[in-house]
Amino acid sequence: MYVCDSCGGLLDVHHDLDALKPTVTRALFESRLGALDAPYNSGVWRYKELIYPDISDDMIVSRPEGNTNLYRQASLAAWCGVDTLYLKHEGENPTGSFKDRGMTGGLTQARRLGMQRVACASTGNTSASLAAYAAFAGLEGIVFFQNKQVAVGKLAQAVAYGATGVRIDADFDKNLELVRTVSEALGIYVLNSVNPFRLEGQKSIMFEVLQQLKWNVPDWIVVPGGNLGNSSAFGKGLWELHHLGLIDRLPRVAIIQAEGASPLYEAYQRGFDRLVPQKADTIATAIKIGNPVNYAKAVRTIHWTNGVVESVTDQEIMDAKALIDASGIGCEPASACSLAGTSKLVEAGIIQRGDSVVGILTGHVLKDPEAIINYHSDQLPHIRPAYPTRLYESGPSVEELSRILLREPANPLKSVRG
Ligand code: F0G
């Protein structure tokens, strides 16, 4: 069951926060930091009372996930025009994206329900994560891809983890429709973000950020938006923390979409009158989504947190990615929306220089190696690399190599450090 019988909207997991209030304290979560044993060694299950309070520990499917780094990189903050910028790297999860935090929740519920098969449609990361977690739990994983534009790192993962993969001549939005219909007919459990247990896991990103900041609330959380599962989960998680008194105010959430896949941004511009689906197209293939299923929950996040929605071009995404990569942190294209979007919101005067910002990096740099090579070798249509790294060729000659190495070093961050 994923939708409400009467209104057709997506379901939420509802926690009895008033009953949890006496036991759920900062001290409880502090006491589990550094835990070596399951389930509290996971950055999701450390917050078990707010994820799935009554599940028995032996039902939990955990790798474990989470415990990802929160980086502070002065050069990237300077490039954006803010004093304080943190990057939360969700690409450091077991399969290289934030989806693992959702999948631990989803697979745990699949096991509890006694399901044998789990399925998703995916732009790539959900399928990599589902394939791994299904294999780990001993269930069959089924993944529907579009037959073009799936980043090679992601496709390879689903195959490696042994999922039943189907490439379909349709885009993500159509594939999601198909997986929901086929799964209903065949009794397969759907683990796209229509599944509320996925979002429960993903909201732990906010819990972990706040705990890493010693519960000091940043002014902004900036997150890429595709199917809007993360954006929805973040709003719910932050609202819960606030209701429980673990934080004293809510940060503002900024959702950043790629210009070619920006139905939420378009709706935001029109005062959220309604969602008008688009035919999506962007180099950030992870978020090439034109009809986000979590639209209503993402709008709720914007309302709860006094948030904003922005869009960025593919050029802006790839240049921001080049800088994140050259800082040594690295991420996949969609993740770079966080940096590109922060910079744009500073330019627009919405984020102030003195504001503290946490940007979410959603996927690992190795997910999409083709995008990297094509950017730096200037092979991307309609994109000119502003921060190229040159790859040199040399014969096996000391003179030739010396000539190369005696040139002025060209790290793109040198110029932005100013
Ligand atoms: N960043 C990355 C790297 C993603 O893989 C996705 C979504 C998003 C951002 C957007 O997150 O959908 O919660 O708004 N990828 C999905 C997938 C759609 O199939 O892997 P969202």
C-alpha cells in the first residue's frame, strides 16, 4: 500500500511524537555515536525511534549506511559567496548514493511483509542500491531502466549485484508508472520513493547533519530535486526534530532542479498552482525526471521551512561539479546542483553572505565517469568547460615529461581562491 484509498495521495509514516518525546533526546543519540554493533552503528538506525520504533533489530537490513562526512571547504564557500558552507557527502554510502538510507528502510519493511521480490524504476542510483540491498537480504531485485542515458557506473552496479534488469524504451516517468502497475499485478514490493519507508530512512540525512553540527541549526539546506523524495523526507524529518524540541528552529530548504527537468521550479514560479509534467532533458541524468511523484510532499517542505526552489543550467551544473571534484571531494553531476544553486541564490540576494549553508552531495564521483571525461575534453554538446583539467600525452622521454611538469600548474580552484 503506497497511496491513500480516498484521495490517492502518497502515504506518510506517522510517528506518535508526543509518546516518543520523553525518551527521544539529544543525549540518546549522542550515546550511540561510535557504536560498533548493529543497528546503532548505522547512520540511519542510530535514530531508530524516529525511523521505525517497533521493528525488532533482527529484521533490519543494514549494511550499515550513513555516517557520511560533512566537509567544510573554504574555497568552495568563497566561490559561492558565503562565509560558511558545509557539504554533506551522501556519495559515501555503501553503494555510492543517499539511496542506501532509503533502501535500508524499504528492504526492512519488505522483509517484515514477507515479500520475495522488490522492484524499482530508476535513473540509476535507486537501482544500484536496490540491487545491493536485495542481494544482501536474499531477495530478488528487479530494476527498470530507460535504454539510454543511464550512467555506466550505475548500470554496472545493478548488473554486478545480480538484479533482474530490464532496459525499456521509455523515460523514467513512464517506467515508474510501469513498475507500479506490473508490481501490483504480480505481488512485487515497490521501492521507489512512493514507498513511505524509503523516505523515513532518507530523513536521517537531516538528523545526522544536525547532530554533526552539534544541533546548531544552519540557515539553509540546499538539495538537488528530481523525483523529490529527498526534499520530502527532509521537510518531514526537520519538522519532527522541531516538534520534539531537538532543534529550536527550522532551516530553510532550497530545492535545486536542472533547467531541463524543472517542473517543481515552474510550479513554484506560479505559486504552486499545480504540477505540469515536462519531457525532461539534462546532463544530470540522475534527475532527468519530468513528473515527480513526491510533488505534494515537496511543496509541503517548502511551506513548512519557508523554502525556495531554483533551477540551474547544465553548464552551471558541470562547472560547479568540476570545482567540487577539483577540491578533492568529488560528486556526480546531479549533486553539483547544490553548489550551483547556492551560488545562484547568493547572486539573487536570497542567501546572504553571512548565512550558514549545508549543501547535500547525493552521489559519488565515479557514478558517471563519462560525464567527467567528456567535460574535461570539451566533448559535451552545448557545454564549454570553464574549469578543465588537461590530460597530457608524452613519449617515454625525460625531456618531454620535464617540459610538461615545469609548466604553471593549473588547478581551477587556484583562480577562485582569489
Ligand atoms: N541526486 C542523485 C545522485 C540521484 O540519483 C537522485 C535521484 C537525485 C539527486 C534526486 O533525488 O529523486 O529524491 O529528488 N535518483 C533517482 C534514481 C530518481 O532512480 O536513482 P530525488
